[in-house]
Amino acid sequence: MTYEELKKAYEMAMQKCSELESEKAELESKNAEQEKKISNLKRESEDKDLRIEHLTELVLKRNKMLFGQKSEKSKFICDGQLAFEGLFNEAEAESDPAEPEPTPETLTKKSKKSGKHRGRKELRTDLETKKVIYELPEDQRICSVCGEALTEMTVEYLTTRIAVIPEKIYILPSIAKHNTLCFAGCAAAAKAT
């Protein structure tokens, strides 16, 4: 081998070496990116596993609430029968047998209610009263048949409310006025037709 061939081989080896170093740098950067992706995916996977576990527990609790046993009967079931042996004997064991039995007068509790207080309680008389009257507008107080003005026929009590405005309390009775009577005789004529 001559010097020229060696020099050429050396240059080719150096070029190959630089190519390999650039490839190595590329692969290292790709490797770092892949490791970041892997760590992110692991973290997401762990988060999802925790969420799945949490949701599974919630579903189990809900199912137990909906479809689980509704009482504690199973503690006392024995061969299909309820076993109350010794369950209610505590009162008898604690009681004094020499003590007399209670009479019906001592056992019954008298009601404090009497028949006088039925219905709504009376409102305080010292409160200011402001009447709220609902009337038909002027254009609706005219007879549709003859065009005469309607006269007030009835006044109907609707309700009473207590209005509480800071530093002021007053009663608001609501009253509706019905204007449906026409003295011109149109109602009788309308019924006849």
C-alpha cells in the first residue's frame, strides 16, 4: 500500500467517523425524546390506573347501596327463622321484679293540643295594612256587546301576605275586583242569542 492509498483510507475513515458521530448525536437526541415520552406515558398510565381504581370503588359502593342488603337481619337469621334468644332479655334482667307494674294513666301521654287552634294563626293587629287591589284596565271595562261601561259586581278576597322590608313590616291583603255586569241588559240579550 502506498502513501496515497493510506491517506485516502484515512480520510474515508475520518469522514465515516464524523458521520457516525453525527448519527450518534441524532440517536442520543431521539433517545432523550423517547425517554421523555416514555416517562410521560408512564405517568399518564399511573394516573389512569388510579382513576380507574377510584371509579371502580365508586361503582362498587353505588351497587352496594342500590342492591346490597337493606338491614342487619342476617345477623339474627338461624335456619330461616329470626332468632331473638337473649336479644330482648336485657330489660328484664335490669328490671326490679318487686316493683309494681305501671298503670295505663302513667303510660299514656296527654296531648297538649286542643280543638280551638285549628286553622291559620291570627295576624298581629299592630302591623300596618296596605291593600293590593287588582282591577281590570279601563279598556277592558267596556261591554263587548253594547259598548256600555261595566259596573263593579263582586270583590273577591284572594290572600294575605306579610311583607318584610328591612325596618318595616306590613300586611298585604290581595283583593280582585270583577267588573262583569252591564246594566243595559246586554247579558240577557247575549244569553238569548
